[in-house]
Amino acid sequence: MAQHTLEEQTEDLSSLLKKAALVAVALVMAVVLSVVAVRYSQASDPYIHEVLALQGDSSRGEAIFRMNCAVCHGLEANGEVGPKLLGVSDHKTKVGLIKQVISGQTPPMPQFQPDPRDMADLLDYLERL
């Protein structure tokens, strides 16, 4: 087995570290680009864009919540059948909240797409929880 000098071992280690750094940079760039692409595609959705362009009214949003959401999430959004929604905007963006409401991808929550004005109001209410 060939023995490497300290200088050769240092060069090998340096080369490996450079390759690892390049791989790490490539992975970070891939993640950043995928996040940007997802956000762009979500924000370019005409419905989402229209909702985000409106100023919400949280008192109307609360009424919408009580009529449509409180049965599962509780009158005070403390959770019942559905999860607790207090502080939901701490871990979901506006786009994420809109997508959650309209997608119907989390059974038993039904697909629900209110008109943009009502969604803007509901969004304002959810962000204040």
C-alpha cells in the first residue's frame, strides 16, 4: 500500500473539502430556486393574486369563519375536529393559508373557495388569531 506524504494528504483533504463545498452550494441553490418557483407559481395564480390585492376586514372574516369553519375548528379556533388555528399565521404564509382553505387536500376539510373578497376577509381574521 502506497504511503502518502503529509503534503499529499493535505492536498487530498483540500480537494475533498472544495468538492463538498461545491456540492453544498449546488444544493442550496437548488432549494432556493425551487422555493422561488413555487412562490412564483402560487402568487401568479389569478385567484390568489386577486385575494392578496384586497384589504381584508377581520370582523367580516370572523363572521365567515363562524359560518363555515367553526364547526370543525371551534368558535374560538381552539380546535375540535379540525386543528387549532390560533397562531396559524406564525407557520403559514398568506399564500399557504389561501391554498390550505381552497385545496381540499386535508380531509375531512372540504374544498372551499369563497369569492376573493370573502377570502381576503377570512385571511385577515386568520392572521389575527
